[in-house]
Amino acid sequence: MRYFYLLCLSLFSVLSAFSQTKVSGVVNDESGNPVPFANVIFANSSVGTITNDDGSFYLESEETYKAINISFVGFKSQVLELTKSATYDIEIILEEEASALDEVVIYQGKTSKKNNPAIDILRKIWENKRENGIYKFDQYQYKKYEKQEFDLNTIDSSLINSRIFNGMEFVFEQTDTNSVTGKTYLPIFINEAVYRVYGNNETNKEKEVLLGNKNSGFSDNQTLIAFIKDLYKEYDVYDNYLKFFDKSFVSPLSTTGINVYNYVLADSSYVDNKWCYKIVYYPRRKNELTFKGDFWVNDTTWAIKKINLAATKSANINWVRDIYIEQDFEVLNDSIFLITRDHFMSDFAFRKKDDARGVYGKRTTLYDEYSFDIDRGEAFYNNDREQYIEQVYNRDSTFWEQNRMESLNKDERQIYDMLDTLKTVKAFQRLYNIGSILASGYIEFDNFDYGPIFSTFGYNDVEGIRVRAGGRTYFGRNDPWRIEGYTAYGFKDNKFKYGLSGKILVDQRSRLILSGGNRRDIEQLGASLTNTNDVLGRSLASSSLITVGSNTSLTNINLSTFALEIEPLKNFEVRFGGSYRTLRSASDQFSLDYYTNEERTEIASEIDQTEISTMLTYSPGRKTTGYGVERTVINDGDFPRLFLNYAVGIKDVFSSDFEYEKVQFYYRHPWQLGGVGKLTTTLEAGKTFGEVPLGLLNVVPGNQTLFSIYGTYPLLDFYEFVTDTYTSVHLEHNFNGRFLGRIPLLRDLNLREIVAVRAVTGSISDENQALNASYSNPVLMAPSNKPYWSYSVGIGNIFKVFRLDFHFRGNYFENPGARKFGITGSFGFYF
């Protein structure tokens, strides 16, 4: 009986394959120019698509169709007969309608904003968008099933026969064709998750509880899972801007949409017994973060019933060739539209050419079991810290059969088996190990990681060429303890340096961590205003291979620390610590000397200092992964951060030299400003009470490297300004190509303009000035007469990975060796 069932299933699959209809091609006008955003629909159906910027399209259905309809406002509609189930690379010529020549001026470029019924409907959506879905209730909850998949696409014979897949040829037996792009693809990864989501619209709080998680080949890898989840953030199409890949796309339902999109009322019909209007939309300009597509909207509630969004080919976004979104809504109680299905597909590729290979990333989210107005109390939402439950990542097949809201298709089922087989292939193991090294910077051994490999080589004027070797214990991603260490050697000073630290997670729920360590090294302390006690941390300025001017103002540091950390509330951390440090100059061209008597006749060159501190850090919106002593931040640079440090220097404890109090405050906030870009603001302030020498003062961070380092002043030399009281402001705005994207010839380069302003003011007391015994290097001076400031103009996204900043000094030109102009650069992987 089982074999008969399998035979029937196989026959059904074969018949289904023959019943498919596939068609691709390009739509041009009579002059041979592409017609973007034309409608291509299977005849007598609602299955269709919209042509790309270059007029190309691909359309597929499981059903059999004999013709397609092609239409665009201002052109004669055309019907093309299909003689085969698969018709590729056809060219369709649309003729202009003589009666519509006057309208062509309106619709081929921009549709009218006046007397346009589509825009009248859009305004109705704006008026009612907060009266639909879960927003109509004080509290809500629902069940959510999420399925994420990655597929290698554009499979051809050259890829199959390439050396990289030697020994893994069997995987290509699983190739299929994508229904949106028409490209062949090979499924390589799948992740499934089931959640229970709770929300309170009165307090604007939401809590998500993971019930089960399963993926192919990576066990309970929370880092990978969290990265994928952050990559495909949830969104609301009613919002003005939809954020994907750190970019803000203008929603077609945005209140600013009429300035960005063209809208056409294309159809009206019953959809699931609800009368709806169909609106087709497409962008007014190229190179902007916009979509093309259509949506169906109900005529009474003005709620969206179905919407399709496809990012335009010309959108200024890197590494992503296509973005395609579908959302479906169902009606509850005859009036409330609730989302039931969301499908998001992206095509990652190094090049945007159609023949370039890439990776599909697909996420399908299904929603069900809605309940409303069940009040769970404030404490329920405040206690939203995730706890590691091993069972969640090891659910049995019965759980998935009961909780999947959509059965896995053939390709998805085969991924699990294929990855199990691949893990036994040595060629795959080599590829996986290379990818792991590039991603983490560590080379993995049994229970030990060597690295980070990117810090192996360095250079400064004291050490000369510097080599470094280090590593960390690693038994698993949720290790309750970790030991890290390194040793380094300078070929000019012929000295070894080292650092060693350890930490242990005492209580996972409160994240109570004990840590301690010791470091003896050479460091550039003039590269940061806000001091930390990171035993293994070392600034890029300490060993940059290329610098502007000599880097001799380095310090020998012997630092020992012990700390207790706790997280009483999510993303709010408290750290109590003690440290003992010895500081002395590492170069005869740099002095930390200070007077030890009032007559200023006795000089000391070494500082011994004991300090205790309390540090408070709050990072609302931060997302982390991992349940052990170390966690990985997956949305770095995408959340505000507040830091407050109160430190006390204790004299005569372990021969400590000085008594003082120090207060420091740091606030950094990135602001997504929709279509205008991203603004990052930083404020730092601090004050030291008591008499301290140079080694314990606050140095305005200079930057003598050729690298763009956020938070530094690129035209200041190290120790050019020294303070005991300071306030620093840094504003940086990335316009994401808003202006350059509108300039002919330049817009195809997808460059991004960046502007920044930095300013700092501060003072140094007469007592601290008098304590300093150095008369030449450095000379203690603070920006007290007027704030020091500079500004910069930058060009980002050069060759997609490089950024150049051009810096201009605003004042203090009279300082010795003052640099009026400078250029820095940086590499980075940005969407």
C-alpha cells in the first residue's frame, strides 16, 4: 500500500510539472525603449506581475494558461498567445494609443496628483490606517510561525562543474526554479520557528516567546538565527517607511507617497466577498529606495486586503538584486482586517546583472489564533529577558506537525537530509571552516579558538613591527565561563607584552558576572575621552600601520582589574570595579613626568594608581544573542547608548599616588530620518575633581591614522588638547545618495554623501597645569578660549566597500603643526 501511495504521489508530481506555465521576456515601445512598470497578466486570471526598470519580466503559475495580457496607460493593450508551457525571452512591442497621446505625458513619467481617484483612495487609507488590525484593541496576542530559507541561485553547468563543488555534485539534484525571477536555485538552509506574541497598545509594549526552533545543519546556533531575524525585521506596510537592510524604503501607503510614487486605479472586484479597489503604483524617480507593485483595498474600511511590493532595480542598495514582498489579510467580524501571511524574498548578489550568481533569502511568516483584550499586567512585559531552554531547540516531529501552519514543500524537506549528508563531506567542511574564520576572525580548534587573526600585525614608532598571537577557550556558544589571552612582540623595542582575562557567569537570570585580568602592553591613551578598564582592549591608533606624523606619544601600561557586573533590567547594566594601573612613558620623546612636591624640585616619571568605579550602561533597543558569559550584539550601531561612570582614585592603597573623583557621561543615538537618511549624534561630557597628572587627565582624542575612526578628531594630533573638564559633540549624517542619486552620470555609481561636524570645549585647572613637569612634549593646552571644531564631507559606497572623508579644521590654526586639511578612509560592508 505504501508503494502504491508513493507511485500516485510521483505521478501527481509529474502531472503538476507539466501543468505549469512559465513566460519571460521584455516589453519595449515602438522606438525600442523599455517600458517599465507595465502590467503582464495571465489571461482570464488575477495572476500577474509588473515589468522591471529595464522592461523585463518573469511570470509563472501552477495552472495552464494560453495567453498573457500586456498593458500600460498610454499604450494599446496586447494579448500574446502562448503555444508552449514554457516561453522564454520574448520581445513585446507596445504601440501608443492615438487617443491617449495627451495622457502619455502624464502617465509615462508622472501621474497627476489632482483629480486622480487612486490618490483619493490613498487619502482614505491614511485616515483609517490606525483603526484596523490589532490597533483596534487594547491588548492582543497571536501565534506566529516563521520559515526562513537560503538558496544558491543561477545554477548553470559552469557552477556545477567548478572545482569548489568537487565531491558535492549530488547537491545539484535538488535544483528548482524560482516563481518570481525564473532562475534556477539550490536550497541550502532552512530555519523554522514558532512564537507566541503578546502586545499592549496602551503601553506600546510587546513580548515574543519562542516556543520551538529548528534548522538544517546548524543545531541551536542562536547567533545565526538572530542575525537572520534581524536581517528580515518585521514591518508594517502602513508605516511611512519600511526598514530593510539598514535602509528606509518609502512605503507605497506613506503619507509622503504622492511625492515619490505614481498611482493608477487599475481595477475593482470582489476579493473574498469584499469589494476592493486595485491600485498600481511605481516610482517617480530612479535611484531612490522605492517599490513597484499593486495593492487591493476595501471600499468601506479602507483596509489593505492584499499588497505586493518589489524593490526597483535602480534602488541605491548594495548586494541586493531583488526584494519582493507579499502580504495577505483576512477579515475578522466583517470589519477588522488582520494579517495572516507575509512573504519576503531578497536576492543577494555581488553584481546586479541578471546572469550573476547570488543567494535567495526567503522568509514566510504566518499568523493565527488571534485573541484580544486579555490584560496580562505590566510585570508580564517587564520580565521580557530571554532564557535559554534547550528543549526549545530540540522539539520532536510531533511538535512541528502540530505547529506548522504551512506544510514544507519538497525542496524544503530535502534541505534537512541534504545538509546532514553535506556535513560528512570534507569539501563542505573546508568551505564551512573558511566562512567561519572570515565571519568570527578566529580559527577553531577543539575547545579553543585562535585569534583574532586580523590583529596579528601592527606598527608604531616605539615597537616597530609588532606581531600578536592569542586565543580564547570555547566549548560552546553558551559557555558560562571564558578565558582569553594574548602575547605580542615588538621587533624595535625587543619586548614581549601580554594580556590575560577571565570571566564567569554566576547567575544567568540576572546576568551576574565576575571578571578580572591583567595586561602589560604599550598603548596610545590619547585616542579616547571616555576611559574604560578593558584588559584586552587596544585602540587602532596604538598600532596603525600608516599614520600622519610620528606616533611616539605612547604609554607603558600595567593594568589589573576586578569587576562585578549585573543586569537588573533588560539592556541596563551595572558594573562595580576596581583597578590598579602603572603608567609610564614608552618613548623618550614623550613625557608623563609630574612634580611630587610643592617646591617643584622633585619629579616622578611613573604613576601608580588604585581606582574604584561604578559604571551604568543603558542600551534600549539593543538585540543580543547567546545565553552564556558572552553575548553577540546583532544590531550594532542601530540603538541608542547611554553611559555614566563615577570613579574614585584612592591614595596610599597599594602605594597609589593620587586622590580624586571623576564623572563621565556618554550618549550616542542613531536617528533614522526616513528618506533623508541617517543622523548619528554623540555627546560626551566629564569632569575630574582633584589634582592629577597628565596620565590621569582627559585627552581630546586625536587621530593621526589614515582611517576614519568615529568619535575622534581627525585633524588633531595625539595630546594636542588635554582637559580635566570637557564637553564634546559629534554630528554625522549619511544622506544615502539622496542628492548624488539625482545627478546624471553620477547616479549610476550609487554614491552616498556624508557630512559631519565635531566640536569640543574644555578647560584644565591651574593646579593640574602646575603639576605637569613636561615643557615640550606634550604642552598641556585645553580648548578653553573657544570650542575647537572641524567639519568633513565624505563620499561613501565607493566600489560598494570604501568611504573617503575630507576634513577641514575650523580654528586653532596657530597650534604648532596644526593640520588644516586631511583625508581619511575606511572599508566596510554596508547595504
